[in-house]
Amino acid sequence: MTGLSITGLRAEHGRNEVLTGLDLVVEDGALACVLGPSGCGKSTLLRVIAGFHRPTAGAVELRGRTLADQRTWVPAERRRIGYMPQDGALFPHLTIAGNIGFGLPRAARRGRVAELLELVGLAGLGERHPHQLSGGQQQRVALARALAPAPELLLLDEPFAALDAALRADLRAEVAATLRAAGATAILVTHDQDEALSFADLIAVVRGGRIAQTGTPDELYHRPADPEVARTLGEANLVAAELDGETGRTAFGPLPLTAAGTGSAQVLLRPGQLRLDEAGAVAARVLRSHFRGHDHRVELSPEPGRGLPERLIAYTDTAPPPAGSPVRLAATGPAHAVGGGGAGAASRLADAGASVG
């Protein structure tokens, strides 16, 4: 069953059109993520869905019920949509139970609050106040409050942005598990690709007020529609190739492709697909590297020409040689074609910094 359906959505801020004909479908019970840089229109999209901003064209439907079109505008309080802001926005003078139960019918309040405290792992803390909880616990309270009226859709506006990295990853996993346990349909807005990849069933990449591509995290990471989507999902090496059926001929040698093709193209190789190998087909020099605990991120300058960008990125398990050292590189497929143009286009993209996301 379709949960949320958006067609031809347009919206303005002043005289500037921010959404330019956006289409999006989120199935009932799915965890979706709207991913894009600041200014791409993702926050405006959330405000339109929530009922805080009127679109100039298009339609928004939730479970078959029209929320907005040229003739209809359902106010925010009647949309059955929950909202979890970045800062949680808890009432400091109310207890945790009071925050979660705020606005609920008196008869159902006690039971619903107890159920949600258990769901978010805060059973027994209902009589505390927000200032007595950690940042992560406060965000769990905000989630419980957003879920309290059993909304048909929950919107999460970068709710983990203010937390430190370790807590952010843990809480993100907890929130996703909680939403799945509740059977909720949710949309998370973020600019963080790691957050999108780990949280969502469906990712929608927003660019210039439109959806550039939608798909599962695996689809978008390994089979992006174009170079910009590839970079949005993570660091990317774009290499010229000649496609011959299911094989692409590159400077690294022949590589299997994700889909058969013909002609000149650029193919995507993620940094984890490159390795330092004495028998590798590509000569390069180490520019710099840094240790990240689980691996080493290595920037390399390959030999000029051959359809290679000015910089390549590799993730390696072992420490690389010092900066300036000559090395050889090998690649592992499959490679994914993200655009035509061969070596010339690949060089132009490299000059624009497109080889590194």
C-alpha cells in the first residue's frame, strides 16, 4: 500500500522556486530518507508534507487522502503527521511522561505513555525532567512524543545532527529499530550519506528541487544514475572505459560491469574497489593517507592520461608507504557506468573535483 505520494510538487520562498516538479512515493511502513546538500529543497519538502508551507503546484496524498493540491489544503493539525525536530523541543517544565502524553486524551494517556517508554527503552524514567537525561535519552523522548498520537507518517528533521559521532550512530540504529517495531512510516531528512545508508529502506536524492534518483541504499551506492548521485552517496573514482557487453576496458584492465553496455563511458569504482598491488596495471604516487581505525584512506596521483582522474582514493587494510612513494594499483569489479564521454569527459570531471565525493 502506498503511504505517501507526491506528484509534480512546486514550492517557492519569496520569488525563488525551491521545489521544481518533485515526485516521490513512499510505501506504507517504509523508512525513507531524503538526502541532499543544504539548499537543495529537502527542508522545504518536509514543511510542505507537514502542512507548514503551501506549494504552488502539485499534489500530496497520504494513504489515499489528499492533503494538498490546487483545490485542497488540509491544515497541519489534521494531517495525522508526526514531527521530530533536530533539537527535540521538549517542554523543560514537564516530566518525561508529561512530554510524551502532551495532547493525548486523558483516558488513554497513562497506558500509551507506559507503552512508549518501554518501546524507547526509558521505562522507569517517566517522572524525571528533560534536564536529568542525556542528549541521546532526550531524543528518545522526542521520538516517543512524536509517536504518541499514532501518526500515519513521521517526519524526522536531522534529529541526530547535534549529537557526537558515536552516540549518533547508536541512536540512529535504535530509532530505526523502534520505528520498525512500531510499524511506522517515516521520512528522515539529512545531508549525511552514512546516516542515509544505515537508516533507510529507500533513499531519495534531491538535487535542484527535484528527485535525482530513488532506490534502496545498495542500489544508489553501487548503481547511481550519474556522477553527482555517485558522489552524494560517498567518495567515488570515475574512470574512462570502453564498454563491450558485460565488460569495461579501463586503465586497470578489463572489469565486469553491473549492466551490459557499449561505447565510451565513465565507470564508477568505489575506494574499496582499489588496492595497492605490485602487479597492478596503474602506476601512481601516494599523495597522503590517514588511519581511520578500521582502514587507511589513501589519496593517490596516477600516471597521466589513460582516462584516469588527477586523484584516486583507495581504502586499504594495511598501512600504505609514505607520501611520495611510487605504488601500483589494481581494481576489482564490478564497475558501474555513470555517463558517456570516455577519457576526455573523465579528465574534465577530474579537473572539477568529481573524482572525490
